[in-house]
Amino acid sequence: MKQSIFTIINNAPLTRDVFRMTLLGDTSAITAAGQFVNVKLDGLYLRRPISVCDQSGDELTLIYKVVGKGTELMSGMRGGELDLLTGLGNGYDLSKSGDRPLLIGGGVGVPPLYLLAKRLIAEGKRVSVILGFNTKSEMFYENEFRDLGARVTVTTADGSYGVKGFVTAAMPENYTYVYTCGPQPMLKAVYDVSATSGQFSFEERMGCGFGACMGCSCKTLYGNKRICKDGPVLVKEEIIWQK
Amino acid sequence: MKQSIFTIINNAPLTRDVFRMTLLGDTSAITAAGQFVNVKLDGLYLRRPISVCDQSGDELTLIYKVVGKGTELMSGMRGGELDLLTGLGNGYDLSKSGDRPLLIGGGVGVPPLYLLAKRLIAEGKRVSVILGFNTKSEMFYENEFRDLGARVTVTTADGSYGVKGFVTAAMPENYTYVYTCGPQPMLKAVYDVSATSGQFSFEERMGCGFGACMGCSCKTLYGNKRICKDGPVLVKEEIIWQK
Amino acid sequence: MAEMSVNLCGIELCNPVIAASGTFGYGYEFAELYDINMLGTFSFKGTTKEPRFGNPTPRIAECTAGMINAVGLQNPGVDKVISEELPLLSKCFDKKVMANVSGFSIDDYVYTCERIDSCEQVGWIEVNVSCPNVHGGGMSFGTSPESAAEVTGAVRRVTKKPIIIKLSPNVTDIVSIAKACEDAGADGISLINTMLGMRIDLRARKPVIANKMGGFSGSAIFPVAVRMVYQVANAVSVPVVGMGGVTCAEDVVEMMLAGATAVEVGAANLVNPYACRDIINDLPRVMGKYKIESLKDIIGGCR
Amino acid sequence: MAEMSVNLCGIELCNPVIAASGTFGYGYEFAELYDINMLGTFSFKGTTKEPRFGNPTPRIAECTAGMINAVGLQNPGVDKVISEELPLLSKCFDKKVMANVSGFSIDDYVYTCERIDSCEQVGWIEVNVSCPNVHGGGMSFGTSPESAAEVTGAVRRVTKKPIIIKLSPNVTDIVSIAKACEDAGADGISLINTMLGMRIDLRARKPVIANKMGGFSGSAIFPVAVRMVYQVANAVSVPVVGMGGVTCAEDVVEMMLAGATAVEVGAANLVNPYACRDIINDLPRVMGKYKIESLKDIIGGCR
């Protein structure tokens, strides 16, 4: 983990309420795809955790959906600086992927899969990606994933684009491993239908984001874990689904 | 009273810790010399009252000393906008001045006398001004008052400039009325030695600044008064000195 | 179309926003700024039997997201309020006003409420039980169910107007006190009054406020206020008026979801003299955002 | 030269800054960020007899200038703390640590303190009496002088280490509770624990946190903390550890002027993981600004 000041070089909408922010700063603490940063915002007490979409050199890309005060503030930023805690969370473990990993993202669960796909492809894996959205107007990053060289399938719940239905409606025949991120019902669905082992990235309301406050704990078969520090990525074998 | 947004066009130090800020905005609520504005500052809850030094057209001049968080924040401003409540307080009553009014200001009590001197001189009065400071390095506005056409005497407690001693060491022979603003001990001294009636501007820690909270009340021979609304200027005849 | 009206103890308010006592004077200062008839109503300056100057100055201290005041119930006394302030108010406010009453003995409360009972303009009497009981070792009436109930019962006997008891948050068990007031005849409960706080001047090494301690208010105390409103609203059957750090229309909605029938806005008026106007004007937007057709429907809606 | 050392219950601290329990884990997370030996000390995660997962999530809510948490004393239990956490801590912290202990019955407290009494690394036991007493109708031990004293007396009998009782601010009369603890053998009093608060999700119309209410902390509560520290420090003769919203070096000085011998920093650690380091590094500047040669000299200096 590292605390440092980043400079906003770009911040623009991808859809009506999903924004992409590009920043420059010390990214040295970011060690894995699937990690997140914790953003300090004026007038808000707690930092806001945002998953890392991409990082190369000192450039950092965040994609976030405007859901509350914090992301609302972020969406209004036209430059300036941001105080970030970087390198938070365990992130995805690439070594488990096998040669044909399947990446499944739903909504704002899509961004962290981008850096993951990039790195898996760099390792010569044949990456398939399923991107799930409610409707076509909310879709983003289909082409970006394709440009990486991934096989991309888009699903929309209302059928307005790509395969109609949820991400599970587009599961391919054979894949060696699953990496996924998205709303809990989607994770559960993927958990139920996926034929292989996999890594699942979870969301929880956090206090500190670096393991100090125990605000985001969850029970797993491997013991209690802090989503912010021991997660957000859990392996399929350890997951316990609440209620 | 009026709430409006002003634009900072200048903000620079006059001495080590006394700053002059010039703003543009709707000054229509400012009706008298000796009134003040109440400044909203980011991160502070209460507004900060600052006396009006000068106003002409839509230009407003404030002179303030850095004494706490609020004035510290103000001193750092290099432009931008400020949310002000303007036209607060009763201000000085010019009609009582007679033809040879004496204006006595001490330290940050000097600024409100500037607009007062300007208006009295515009009415053809022969204005004498005594400006008291601790030491030469803290002195400001001697020339500005002179340029208005006032007879100016400066006193410094340590004798490093002008007359050595307090403002009362420079009281002239004859004057028709006294207008004064400064620290309470100075006001009391002027009250004791002045031969005429006069108007005294008081300071008090304020809540709202416009008469709603009763935070800055004081007792006078004319009944309880709110420094922010019924003051800050009290006439000599009504003043009751606390302990 | 956003329906904002609520009913407080049998009197209809066009909206739930009430300017809180001690932050709105007797109304007419604010009437110079905007038409205060747009308010649900307001609770006038805490009024006592005798005229009071209040505490020595300084009476005000700045805090993070709030302020401390130790005004000490400065007011001209109930007789002058009736003979001078209310007539002035009638010129700019044609609604029922809430009379805020304080006292230092049961007799004080009774005298003041009896006098106010005769005022046509007054719709409700808000009884502030946070003042020290001079016959009770200086402990505030509001710190025990017994003494709070004693005040309630005493004023109940001298007025037919709805009585709303304003509770102090500086207690261990707010619910037992609220229930005791309800049982003693209160028509409503308003809370929270200010929290006892203190700041120190690091240079002078003395309390910032001459009175040492004072009432802490402002957005900082909102979470404590929401908690207590929720607890009390779930324990009593009379209407609850929520207050404490309310600063925006969202706060009004949150207070009502917690169980408030109406919401008082206090310290915010001192920072933004147009706070109540701005909140009322913004309420329809916020209601739309959260799919609220009528504010009546969301009172106690938090489950 | 700024002299920052203070003496807390017979143990010297190089400075008065103590990282508060529940915001600093068992220390080693922060040891990755900076050398935690620069701290006066820290109070480790609230520890109970049995392991606890704590409350369901969400456990955290945002507030103006603060936060609400309802973690619910998640901890591995005292036996694992002694066998696993303390050995890990010894690798990065060579000072005496403050052990924070919680319980739901007198026996819980006694068992946990007895076990911790044998730990060389532990300098003080900070006893959190804010937990509900399962045998006392769920009311917190800290809400009455009797039950607070009962806990104090019981742990007093099983340890020679200095006992510091950590008080809840959610009470009517903090002074009587502090005095009762002193009379029952407490070597120190620390306060304030979090204030009971609540936030509501306007969209879901449900409390933000699963447990409905939780502990409100952060700079918002500082004025209440200063007030209670001042009241208690002027009523007891044992040292007082001040906490509640401390965010900067100025706050540390204000707490000490109010009567605190040492000062705990809590929620600030969660927003700025370097908060304690930054405060300690800034203390000499602030001491200079206010002409303080030794922090010992200003304890209770507010008159």
C-alpha cells in the first residue's frame, strides 16, 4: 500500500453514469489486476474504494459508476489532484488461469477485468470475456477488450445488444478457469454454473480499505476475511454465500 | 443585508499579517461606513465577520489581520469567488460629525475609518485621523488617509514611528466629534479622554452576524443590543464598560 | 406533484420544515429576507417568565461541522413577547407559530404557558426541558423521566394548546424520558436539543466560551439526532419533531424516515439565512429522486 | 526543545499519542507503513474471552466529519491474541502495548484480564465497559456507576497492571461513572468511546448498517469529547486518556489542556493511515506556536 497524490489528466463519461478517469502518479504499489485504490474526496470523511481498470507506467485508469456523493464529486472533476491509497486488496492470481481462462464481468464489475485480460493475454493465454449489462446504453469497453485480443461476448438483460439474458446465458463450451467481478447475484449465478474453479471479486462497504477497521469482514471456509485486505478476490472453494 | 457571490480580484499583504482583499460584486446592501461583511469559507462552519474598508461602485475592499483559521484561509486566496453576506451592522452615523470630526483607529480598527473619512471629506468636513499601531512594521494606510485629504497622525507604542505612545497621546486641541474603532482598551481610553460625544465600534465573537442568534449581545444604557445588528457602532452615551 | 403537507398535532403544515427556536428570533429579521409564510412554521426564541440577558460573552465557538452556543436564553420575558414581539410578527406571518418556553422551576413553566395559552397566534407550545432546575440541584429537568414528566403534567393543566416537549440528547435513556412525557400528557416530542460541548482557546488556555460549556449544534450532530428520533418515534405514539444538524432537503427526508412528522432546522439558519427557504424549494426535487409522492407516506418509513 | 514525554500510570510514553483500539488492529498492518515505535503506544483491537466474528455487514456508514461503525468486536479471542497476535507484534513493536478488553459478563472480563495479566508486552489494560451486559437486560456496563464499578472491581482483583476504564459518552452523568470507577480501583479513565448514531439509506429506506445503529466517531464528536474529558479530569485524581475526534496536533494540545495525560487517535487512522505519525511529527511545531516547552506542563492547563 502507498499513499500518494495523483494528477487527473482525463475524466469523461463512457455512458450516462459511468465515467473513466485517467491519472498520473506513483503506481508502484499496484502489483496485481483486481486491486483497488481508495480515494480521498473533499467534504467526505471516508475514502471511496474504486477498482483499478488499467495501469501502465505511471498512468492509472479508473472506471466508476455515479451511485452516491463520492462518485458524484469525482464525476465533476475536470483536472486537479487526488489523494489515493494505492495497491489495496489481493487482486487476481494469474497463475491459476490455465491456457483458456474465462473472464466474466457485470456492470461496474467489468473494469478490473481489463487489466487482468491484458496481463493474461501478455502471457499468451487465450482469453474469453463475457460482459453483462442491463441494456445497450449502459454498455462500455466491448471494443477495448477486443483490441486486447480477447474473444468478447456481450449480454444484455433486455436483449437490446448481443446475447439476450444474463452473463450465464453466454457461457462457452470449454474454458480452464473463471475470473469474475460483478453484483453478488451474478457472482452466485456464475458460481453455480461454472464448470471449473475460479476467482470471485466481492464488494463490501469499507471503512479504511487497508485491513485496520474490520468494517468489511466476511466468513469463508478458510476463516474470516477482510474484503479490503484478504480480498476482494476469493477463490471459489472458500466462498460461503450469505442468506 | 444581502447574500451574494463576490469575485476576488486582488489579495495581498500590507504588513506581515495584515492583508487587503479587493472584490467585485453586488455592494448595494452596503449603506454606511463601519458596516461589515460575513464571509463563508470552505471547511469552516461559521461565517467570519470582516469590516468594510472601502466600497465604490461594485468594488469592495476588506482589510483583515490573520489571527485564526478563517483569516488564514482568506490570506491564501489568489482569486476565485467568495460567498458574502453584505450590509451587516448599523455603521457610523455621519450626521453627528460636526465640521471637524476626529477619527481614531487602532490596529485592525483602522480599516472601517477609511470609508468613513472618505465620506466625511466628501461632505466637506475637516477630518483628523489618528492611527495607532504597536510598531512601525505593523503600520498601514497612513498615505491612503492622507491622499483622501485627512490630517493624519500616526502613533506607535514603541515610538518606532510617529508619536510614541497610544492614540490618546496624540489627541488634538479641538474637534467636534469622535469616531473610533479598535481594541477595547483603546476604546475605553478614548472614551475617557475625549472631550466630545462620539461613536465607538465594538468587536464580539458572532454566530450569525445578522441578529438571529443573540450570540454577540451586550448591555447598554439604552438596553440590550446585538453587536452584529444594533451595533457594531454604539454612541458614547449608551456604553457600559464590562469589568 | 410533490405533496409536502403534514399534520402536526391537529394543525396542518404546508411542509414539514420548521425553523428551530433560537435561530430564527421572533421571525421578523428573516421576514426581511424572504416571505416566511413559506415555512411549515417556526419556533420562536426561547421565552421565560422574566426577561433575561443570558450569559456573558463570548457565547459562540466554532467547531468542525458545527458550533457551540451559550446564549443562555436571552429574551424579553413572556409579557413583552406577547405585548411587543407577537404583534410585530403578525405583520409578516399569518400562520400559527410555535412558542418555545423555558423555565427554571415548575412555576416558571406554568406561568409562561398560562400566559401564552391566550395567544391566538400560537399553535403549539414547545417546552424546553433542558434548562437547569434551580430547585433540583441544577440538574436539567430533561435528564430524568420524573422531572420531565412533572413539567409536562404541570403545563398540561394550564393550556389546551398542543404541548410538544423538547428533549435534551445528553441522557442515557432518551426513550424512557420521552415515554414519561407522553404519559404525562405531551401531544408531541421534539428532539434533539443541543449536545453539551466545549472548546478551548489554545493561546489563552481558557474555554472559548465565557460559560465554559455550551450547546453543540450543526451538521456534526445529525447521526445522533437521527438515532434518537428513530428510538423515540418507535416508542411513543404521539408525533415526533426531528431536529439536530438538518442542513439540506435530504436530511429532512432522512429525519422523516426515522419517524419525524415535522423537522426543525436550526444552526443552518445562522450560516445561510436562506437555509429554510432553500431546503423547502429543494424538497420536490429530492422527493422525485427518491420516488416520494407525499411526505406523509414516509414518516417512520425506515424499517 | 519540545519535551513531549508524559507518564501514564507509572509508564513513560515518549509522546502522548496513542492509536485507539479498533483502528489499529494488532499493530503490524501499520508497521508496514511506518515504524510504530514512534507512537506513545497503541491500544490493540478489542479482545474478548471467546473469538467473535462480530456483526453482519454492512458495518460502516459515512457521516459529516465522521463515520459510524458496527463491527461488533470482531476478534480471535484472548487465547489466540496471546498465542498468535502478540508474538507477531513483538517483531515490530518493542514498547508496552495497551490491551483493550471487552466482555458481556463480569466473568468474561475477569477471564480475559487474568489471561492478559501474564503478558510481559502489555503495559496497561484498557477495559471497554460500553458493551451490553447480557445478564443486565443488555444495558451497557458503562451506563451506570454501579455496573461500571462492578467491572472495575472484578478486574482489579485479577491484575496488577494499570487498569484504564474506557467510558461511553452515551450517558447523563459521566462524572459519577468515572468517580465510581476510580473508587473501585481504576488507575485511569479513558474517554470518550463512540457515540451511538444512525444513518438511513434514502433509497432503500433502511438503516445504512445492518445492525441499525453503531458507534459514531470522527472529528464531529470532538467538542463532546473535550467537554467530557474536562469534566472527568476535574473530578477524578487518576490520569485521564482523552479521545474522540482527535485529528491533528492542535487537537492533542486541546485535549491535554482539558485534562488528558495522554491522547488516543482513532477514526483518523482509517482515513489517513499515517495520521498518528503525522500528528507526532507536527507536535513540536504546534508546541512552539503556543509556547509549550513540555507537554507535561499543560495537562489540565485550561482554567
